[in-house]
Amino acid sequence: MIRALIFGATGYTGIELVRILTGHPNVAVVGGTSRNWAGKRASEAFPFIGKDDDFRFYPMENFQPDSDADVAFLALPHGESARVARQLLDAGMKVVDLSADLRLHDPNVYGKWYGKHIDPDLLGRAVYGLPEIHRDSIREADLIANPGCYPTSVILGTAPLFKLPGVDAACPVVDSKSAISGAGRGAKLTTSFCESGEGFKPYGVTHHRHIPEMEQELSNLAASTVKVRFTPHLIPVSRGMVSTIYVPLRSDLSAKTAREAYTEFYRHEPFIRVLPAGVFPDTALVRGSNQCHLAVEVDERTGWLIAISVIDNLVKGASGQAVQNMNLIMGREETAGLTGLPLFP
Amino acid sequence: MIRALIFGATGYTGIELVRILTGHPNVAVVGGTSRNWAGKRASEAFPFIGKDDDFRFYPMENFQPDSDADVAFLALPHGESARVARQLLDAGMKVVDLSADLRLHDPNVYGKWYGKHIDPDLLGRAVYGLPEIHRDSIREADLIANPGCYPTSVILGTAPLFKLPGVDAACPVVDSKSAISGAGRGAKLTTSFCESGEGFKPYGVTHHRHIPEMEQELSNLAASTVKVRFTPHLIPVSRGMVSTIYVPLRSDLSAKTAREAYTEFYRHEPFIRVLPAGVFPDTALVRGSNQCHLAVEVDERTGWLIAISVIDNLVKGASGQAVQNMNLIMGREETAGLTGLPLFP
Amino acid sequence: MIRALIFGATGYTGIELVRILTGHPNVAVVGGTSRNWAGKRASEAFPFIGKDDDFRFYPMENFQPDSDADVAFLALPHGESARVARQLLDAGMKVVDLSADLRLHDPNVYGKWYGKHIDPDLLGRAVYGLPEIHRDSIREADLIANPGCYPTSVILGTAPLFKLPGVDAACPVVDSKSAISGAGRGAKLTTSFCESGEGFKPYGVTHHRHIPEMEQELSNLAASTVKVRFTPHLIPVSRGMVSTIYVPLRSDLSAKTAREAYTEFYRHEPFIRVLPAGVFPDTALVRGSNQCHLAVEVDERTGWLIAISVIDNLVKGASGQAVQNMNLIMGREETAGLTGLPLFP
Amino acid sequence: MIRALIFGATGYTGIELVRILTGHPNVAVVGGTSRNWAGKRASEAFPFIGKDDDFRFYPMENFQPDSDADVAFLALPHGESARVARQLLDAGMKVVDLSADLRLHDPNVYGKWYGKHIDPDLLGRAVYGLPEIHRDSIREADLIANPGCYPTSVILGTAPLFKLPGVDAACPVVDSKSAISGAGRGAKLTTSFCESGEGFKPYGVTHHRHIPEMEQELSNLAASTVKVRFTPHLIPVSRGMVSTIYVPLRSDLSAKTAREAYTEFYRHEPFIRVLPAGVFPDTALVRGSNQCHLAVEVDERTGWLIAISVIDNLVKGASGQAVQNMNLIMGREETAGLTGLPLFP
């Protein structure tokens, strides 16, 4: 059994790691950290955790890097991960970091969006953990920068376009919508039920921090600079993410051809479903699963292509993808622990 | 008192007309039609209707055009309104039609999106009822084509751009999101609670019938052809609509200048609020009111402008706007019956 | 015009007072207090407030009791109201207190559930503001203890039973369900969207502080001691409250007779609707209105009576009832400002 | 591998069977029936079903009882199951019936609540499939009447009381609340999003058909007649059920003693969690799992005991329990396929 630690185990991505790893055939969670529940057992925080799956929460300060764990998941706030990652790597563990600390390769870009990085060397060591794009590098890595939820949905929804000659994907308009769990666990007025439960609103217009991450990866795929016009919005659901991506066509392209290109691009991917003509993805049909559902359509009247990418922000957009990455770096079946169907309804 | 009839009074826009008109100082609802409740009283269908506000539902067939009503609201399915409108006009009533039957001026455009029109002469007689754009013509009209919900949000969110030299508004990308009530009242699997309540999905991609209506009005404002790339989505709330509108800049333009242009454009409008920098609209803050909240931002990094327009789809997007139009055609205070604040939370 | 102050104007009951009073034909809100928005204008906190309805927020400390207001609404946390109420009364204002500070007549009972009272004399001066039960006393009062939301629904749902000989209403089982807004505005993990939005749970089992208030009023109606077995639960909606009340029958009683007794009891009440046989109340049909919908049924198989009482917890359960009380103490039409129909859907 | 058929595979309990069985280590779904999707593959109805888990839907009429399946799950409307069950048993399959057709032992009681039974002999053959109560009989059975959702929550929440001398459990008041999925899949106005999504309401007051089922089992446990005063309500969530159960005490009993009795009663049960003092169950913490969370409290002030029982109506209240029963009748590990943690949030 792979012995796993979860840092930040009582936040939403932490809890989701517990859920997925508890059902994983090759993993045992041997400990976690939690600010609010330090010293307690997981079953005290969550009555649904049974005796066989129980483990203890440590405070961050008492954490012992000489633990005999094999792998650590860092579900920590941005800024805390980089420091911990270094300690864990030095202690011989492999690390999957779910924060944004290690996703950008260029320290200058990082600095512009997040401020000065505390350990820029790590930026070169971390591999961007989107298996559909970087599978081979991930297999060799000991440090994974698990992608953000918005970038996951946007990159998966856009990647096939760079192989399509008739499409100009250099400046996509990306209109994204995220479930409220994306704002993290914690008491905030803006994400309280009464303020957010019957509303819908944009936020972070023009300056969301996931933008440089998307641009890094899309530029890489394009082999030229890609800039995104990105607007995120909050949907009153607990899980789910939709990115609606608009790009102009350079020449005639049928929806059928575009759909075939997507299907071909993802032919061997276990978690990607390209939907047939006339069927559009719905967050309700991926909830709780590691799947990404994609649809592509061409607006012949205006000469633009629309791609729609749907994931569960906590699974393929965070903890599920982290486990997929862990499977790869630990040499296991990539889909292990991740084959569960979505919970519908 | 103005004596009003409501055709289709037990659908969502019909019920909303009842709610608004019951609180209107100058109007009495004297009757309605309803397929399911014909012969019954309104208070039987809705226990919240009190004795003083009660009225009787007629079946469509028994309707008497010699009724002594002054004005009729048609909250009927598309296709049924045009026929009824003609009868009512002939009987001397003024008519506000909430369907799409009379919104397009060009019978050929109508034919392309809806099929052959049954009474194309009416298309020339009806005035497009967006008071912020066509107030003077509305005052003179006896037949109002009340705008669709998506067009209302999109036109109000885009109109000021045509006065801004640095903006290329000829081909906006419009990503819209509508509450589920937009799908109408009625039993459908796709809008059942369990199928739609925890989901979010696009629909009608590339071919929603509100497109020609937007393009007619925007082209008119631009004095040249405008084409929209339009994608609607369903939000799991009962009321609310957000349109996020993206247009490229031709030259430098600050967000401040853009915001001032919006503020100036709507300076005297009682129902439009242009929000200050850093504040973005939220459907929760217009629910139940006739207001439209607008925000405008410039993405300097990519040279695009983003405008966000929020309404309650059943009020400013339907029944509230219908009452606003009625106030104008009947020579009353434009805001009468429409000054209620939104229900928050 | 009646000049009104709102203390705690940015909490949910405060905002609801603003909404209702803004639409009231005889009232102008001349000021409010707010911890978070002191010094700002109401329109800054809520973009939907227009120029004509705007007012300024004061910090609690700067409040001037020599203000020329006629009436003050106290939407303050429990414990703060009693002190402020005394100052306002001394300055000649009438006071409607929405907190629990003044609802219990007996200082000992108050002490047992809330701790020592800071101004027990006020307990004797305040009139319990349930107009359907205490209308005449309310008209004479200058200090109103506005009832709690649970007691309002339970007392209105139970009161007619004490006139029915065949019913033993001395020990009702009361199972209540409240919208999340009942927990107040403020950032709490338990009322965050993700924790509460797809859940349903009891809380405060056996010891909710609204119990003594119900028992005081029900005992008064019964002219003997009434004890309630009360369990509150949280419904994932923003507004609404249901109390399901179970009492044993002493002798045969038909549902028809029971229903007639309810109808008779509330014959002249403008806000109460007793529903016909086979129709049961729904929070969706009172949302935003001051109505209370009641149904009563007899389970002949087991010999028990079930009464169901539904209100909007923020309106009839708080701010609407407060305005109804203000209308009475200021000698206005009892229904002024409160005739709006619910917002459905 | 156990070869399973699912009758009614595209209703909510059918889909949930697909989800659970797809993750079951010992089962392969080899076919299903569906009215709407007959002739299609499961992956066409649900894009989340992958190639390895796909199967074909047959129309009910074409079903071949000589199929080589080992077990059949009947997720059919009430009334259709009994006929099919007989055919399948004759063909040598074991049958788990999720309908109400076979739950009542007494044909007269069945007749009174449902009408004349078409195959009363089956009533004697079927074992009531609540493993926590009837585990040994289930192991020997070839025909299981899977309990209703309300009875499951109520029986599990009440059963330990019959061992507690100080409690009078002969006439419990049972106030239950169910998620909307309990109303089944299908287009109904009352369960549409806009009608039900922001409401809460009782239904079936005094005459819900699950009453005789509860009374049969509780009377059996009590060894004397038990009658329940039962009121169901609809919660606006897709999954979850809460039963709040009130019984009077005959003599002093502490909450601690009651809680210990519950804990002892369910000591070896893998799916039951008795919560510690001060912690109350929440549907959000069982969603998607086969767990039942129980709390028990004593109201010393009034001398009543309150038990609260929470399940996911589609899992422990339907499809999860059906799989638990199948595990028992097929001689597998009782928890196989059912160990997944709930999806939270």
C-alpha cells in the first residue's frame, strides 16, 4: 500500500482527497494536518469516516518530515505549499501540490501575479500535472504542480484547436462558471447560503490569478503566445465548472470536422468524453467523477467556434486529478480509485 | 383605473403580471385567460390572492373582444399572440405582447427563425418596447412588442458602446445565463428539480431565437450590421439573468472613460444602475425588481472591454418591462407600480 | 409622513424593513445604524436603493436620541435592544423591538433561558406584538416586543385549537423548519452555501430559546399551562418557515369541523389564509409577503390533529409583522405597506 | 462475477443501481429495461458510462426470462413488479424488488392501502429487506422486498426504543422530510425547479402509503400494535431524508442512557452511526453513501424522547440497501460495493 499524507485535510479539496483515497485500492491515508481539528481524529470531524479509514490530524507545526509516508498531498492555501514541499522532498517523499505555488515556470510571471516566490528553484523542478498533456513528464517527476480548476477546464477544452488549421486560437474569449466550493471552505459572507444561493455573479473580472497558468500552457501548445480574455462567475451549486470558449475561424470548418478532431485528440484518454452533435455537457453529469465532458460547435452564421468544457471542480479540477497524478508518479494504474461514476441526481 | 386583461395569466410571466399589477396604483386586473384554470377564480389557483384582487379566468375560446378593458397583456406561447392581438386592437384595446411574435420588423427575418408569419402587417405596426431606446415611439403606440429577456439584457449592456469611438462593437461575444423560469411553466424533465437544480449547462448553442432580435436592435443602434456570437446557459435559480459581453477595443480606452459613458448614457433612466469600479452585478440584488445593473471593465492586458448586464428575467426581462410600456402608452408615470425594491435575500 | 429609524439596518431583518418601508405610503426612513457601513449611505451598501429612498448609516455610538424620528425599529442582536429601547422611549419615540429582549413577561423565565435581564421594568411595559391575538393592547402601546419567527408560526397555527372542545392542546408536538436567513446575516461556516445548501438538519434540539415565548402565549390562550415539544430544523432556502403541529384528540372531531373553526377564528384577519381541504401550504407561496397560510387535518386512524402553519420568516416572522405593529401603534391602516403579493416563483 | 439485470434502469433508483453496481467488485450489469431508452445503450442515455460498463436497454416486452443473469433488481413503478418478479423467480433468478408490491405480509392490509394484490402468494415468499432487523432471513431468501425510504429511516430510528423500558413507543409522532428525488424521475409541475426549488411543504398528510409498512415492522419489533402519526414533507434537495421521531417517556430516562442503548443496538452494524451528544445528523453528511446517522435526545422539561434518523433516500433508502440485500442473498461480503464515503460538499 502507498502511504499518503494529506496537508490541509479538512478543507474541501482535502476532504475530497480523503473520499477518493479511502476508496483507492492501493492507498492508505496515514495522517493529515488541520488547523481546526489538530489532535482530533478524522472521524470526529466527519462522522461518516469509519474505524478502518480513520487517521489523526496533526497541527502544521508538529509535522514530522521523517514520517514513513510515501507521498504527500498539499491542499494548503497558496503561499504555504512551497515551504512544506521542500521539506517533504528532502525527506524523500513524492509531493502533489494542489496550490498555485508551483504551477508557473517563470518566476517573473509568478512575481507579477502572486508576489515574490519563496523558493524559485522549485518552479523548475515541478511538473505541471495535466496528464492529458504532460503524461510522460509526470511519470518521471517527484513534485507535481496540480493544475487549477479553471486552467484544467480551459486547457482541456482548447488543446485540440491548436491542431486545427482553420482556427485562430491565439486569443480565445473564455467565459467560465464555477461552483461555490471553488472559493474554499471557511466562513465568508459572500459565500454564505443567503448571499450566494439564489444569485449568480461575475468576480475577479480581468485579473483572476489563473490567467497566467492558462496562458503558459496554451502558449506551449500553440508554440506561440496565447492570450485569454477570461471572466469567471459563481454558480449556486456546490460542485461543477463550465468553461465556454469562443475562437474565430480563419477558414471554413464544419462542426463535424471540429468534433472529430476533439475525438481523435482524446481517443485514448480514460476521463475525457467528447459528446456527439446536439448533446451539451452539464455539471450535473460529472459531479463527483474525474471526467471532463466536452462539446464543440461551429457558428456558421458568424464564423466562430464554441467549445464547452465541463468538470467537477473538486475532482478533475483538484483532488481527482491529484490522485491521477499520484497514480502516474507511483507507477500505478492511472485510473485507480477514480473510476466511480458521477452522483446523479 | 386602467382596466387590464391578462392572457395566459397562470404562466410565470402571467403570474408576475398579476403580482405587479395588483400593486399598481392605477390598474385593476379585470380578467385573465388560463388553459388549466378556466372557469376558476385566481384565488383558487393561488391562495395568496385576496378577495379585493381576485378575478376570473376565461378559456381562450370564450374570450369576448367587446370586453370593456383598456389594455391587454399577452403572456401567450409564441405563435398564439399575433392572432389575438389583431382581435383586441380591432376591439379598441391597447396591447402589450410579451411573446416573440411581433418583435422582428422584417417578415423575412421572422420567417427564417420562426416560420411564416400569420399577420405580417402587425410587424410594421408594433413598436419594440425597450423604453430606454424607443421611449418616444412607445408613447405613441397601441401595440407593443415587449422585448425578450436575453435581448433586454444584451441591448442595455451594449447600447452605450456604439457612442464610444475606441470600441469595435460590431461582433460582440455574448455569453448569457438565465434562470430556469425562462423555460416557462410546465412539466419538463429537463427543468425538473433533480435534473436542473444542481447543474449548469449551455443550450441552444449557435441558434437561439433571440439572436435576430438582438441583431435587429444593435444594428439599428450601430447604424450598421451587428452580429452576435451568442451562447445561453441555464442557472439553477428561479429568477435572474446575466449577460457577459466581450468586445475588442480599436484604440486605448480606460475603464473609467467607459464607465462614464455608460453613466452618461443612462443618466435619466429610473431603472438602470451603472455600478462603480470594483463592484459587479449579482442577480440576487435585482430579484423581483425592474432594475438593470450594469458594470463595465477594460482588460488592458488584452485590449478588450467586458460589459456585464444583470436583470430579473421575469421583471425587466418580461412582465415589469411590459408594465413600464403600459405606463407609457397609457400616459401614466413610467415607474408606477415598479418602484419596489428587490427581495434580498 | 412617519419618520422611521432602523437600528441594525444591514442585517437581514433590517434590509427587509428597508424594503417594506420604502414601499410604505406613510413612512420615510430617515436613518439607520450599521456596524459595517457606518458613515456610508444605504445606496453604497445596496446598489438597488435609489436616490429618493437613500439614507445614512450611523454607528451605534453616535446615535442621537434627540433625533426627530417618530418610531424606531430595533433589528439588533439579542441583548443590545433593551438598552437602546429605554433611551429611545425617553426621547419620546415609539419603539418596535425585533429582538427577544422584551418578549417574555416574567423576568425569572427570561433569566432561565437568556440570563439576567438588564432592565426588567421594560418587560412589563412591552406588549407582545402578535396583532391577531393582542391587537387592542398593541394599539395603546409605545413599546412592542415583536414576536420571534417560530412563535409566530406556532401560535397562529395553534390558537384556534383552544376553542375546540375535542382537542387536547396542552402538550403539542411542534416540528418546525426554518429558512437559513433565520440564522442572521454574517459569515458562519454552518450557514455557508456548501455546508448548508444541499443539506437538511435539526439544531437546538430540546433547548431552542423560542420555547418559553411559545409557552407564555399558548398558556395564556389556554388559560392553563401549555408545554411544547419543539424541534427546529434548517431548510436550504433563504426564506420560509413551516411548523407542523401535532395534538391528540379527546373526542371525535372531523377535519371539516376543525377547518371551520380555524376559518371562523381568523375570519377578519387580512394576512391569514386557511386553506381548503386537500390543499397544503408551501413556503414558496408566501415568500416576500406578510401572509400566514394554515392547513388543518385530522388523522382519524390515530385520533390526532395536525395543523400546518407557513410564513416567510423575514416578513410575518419579523419585519412585516413589525410594520404591521407600527401601523397599529401609529394609528394607520393595519395593512399599509404590506399588501404586496409573494414573489412566485 | 454475479450477473445482474436492472428493470427500470433509467429512473433515479435505477441509475443509482447502475452507479453502485458499476463500482461493485463482484457484479457486472448485463442488461436493463427502460421505457424511453429501449434499444439504446446505457452510454447513450448517460454520457458518463464508459465502454467497459456499458450495457443495452431492452423494452419490458422483449425481456427474456431465460437470460443467464443471476439476480434482478426491480426498480419499477408500484404494481408492475409483482408480475415480473414471478417470471424471474420461475426462471431461477433471485430478485430484489424496490417497489412497494411485496413489502406488506397481510394481503388485507395491502388491499386497504393499494388495492387488490395480483399475486398474494408472493407476499408470503418475500422477505422484508432491512438487514439490521432481518439479516438471517434475508440470507435464506430468493425474493427481497426492499424497504421504502421513509420506513427505512423510521424503523432504524425507532427500533432500539422497544428495548428501553422507560419509553412508550406505541404511538410515535413521526415528522419526515424527503428530498425531491423521492417523487421519482419524470416531468411533473410540482417537482419542477421553479415550483419546488425554493419551497418546503408537507404532502400526503395522514395517508401516505408507507404508513402500513412502518406499522407492520414496528409492531413486529414491539410485539404489540404500533400506530404512527406520520407527516412527510419535501425538502428542496436532490437527495436526503430526515425522520424526527417523538415518543413520550413512561419514567425517567437520561439522554445518555438512551444513546447508549442505540449504540449497543447497532454495535456491529457497518452502516449505522450513532452520533455523540450534541452532534445532530445532516443529510449533507450521508449523501451518496449507504450510511444511516442517528441521534437521540431526551427533553427532560417535557418528558419526551426525540430520535433523529438521516439517510440518503436513494442509497440506504433504496438502491444501496438493495445491493446490501443482494450481497446477503448471494453470499458476498455485506458491505461490498457500498463502502464509498458520502460526497461532501
